[in-house]
Amino acid sequence: MDIFEFAKEKEKFSENYYRRLSQKTTHEGFRNIFNMLAAEEAGHYKIVEEMQKHQQTQIADSPILSDAKKVFDSIRVSAERFNFDISEVQLYKKARRYEEESETFYRRKAEESEDPVHKDIFNKLADQEHKHYILLENIYSFAERPEYFLENAEIYRFDDYVDGVL
């Protein structure tokens, strides 16, 4: 299978997965996060499609971690009670694994690419997938132990990733 077709399938799968997660969660903030993730995956699909057509393409920085941090901050302030069932927690864990696999995939393709533009775009896609992983790691940790997570605000530190450290 063509690398670009494979990447597009991966991105479409992820977009659909996040749309389904958005419909399953009862929390508006998480619903918004999953819709943001779905939109980013749809954007990745378009970028890969442009690369496939040899069109000039760029990838913009993603505000997803700073936006998600606001959601977690508002949850913390509201002191809302959460009770996730195990199947929902497992869905978050699975999503986290998909993002890890996507990051690895794009890093490998960047290493294999001889085209410097493609190499750069694959690395930027990998960086965004890593941000998604960090976000999902936090959602997963939160869903496993919401009270502990909210009591320890330093746990969900997105700032290193938001401020360009990554």
C-alpha cells in the first residue's frame, strides 16, 4: 500500500474514533477535547493528501494542549465529581496507544524520506501526534483517578509542550 494512502487511512480512522469518543462521553469539556482531536486528525488527512498530490503544504502549530489545559483547569475549579466506567477508561487507553503508534509511524517515515519537505512535514505530524499522546495520557490518568488528578494540579503539566519545548 502507498505510504500516503496508509497515512490517510490512519488519520481518517483516528478522526472517526475521536468523533465516537465525543459521543460517548457525558462531560462537555471532554466532548470538546475529542472534537478538537477529531478536527486535528481531519487536518492531518488533508496535509497528507496534499503531500500525495505534490502540492505545497504547511502544517500549523496546534493549540490543542493549551485549549485542553483550560478544560482541565475549569474542571479543577468546579470540583465536579466524576465516575468513569471501565469501558470508557479503556477507550481512552486505546486512543493513547493509537497516538503513540501514529507518532512512531511519522518519525519512521521522516527518517526514510529523502525529500526534505516531506521529512519536515512528517516530523511536524509526529510532533502533533505526540501532543495528542500527552493529552490522552492526561485524560486517561484523570479517568482512572479523578480525585487524585484534580488534587494534584502539577500532574497535568502541558506547559512544557505548549511553550514549544517539544
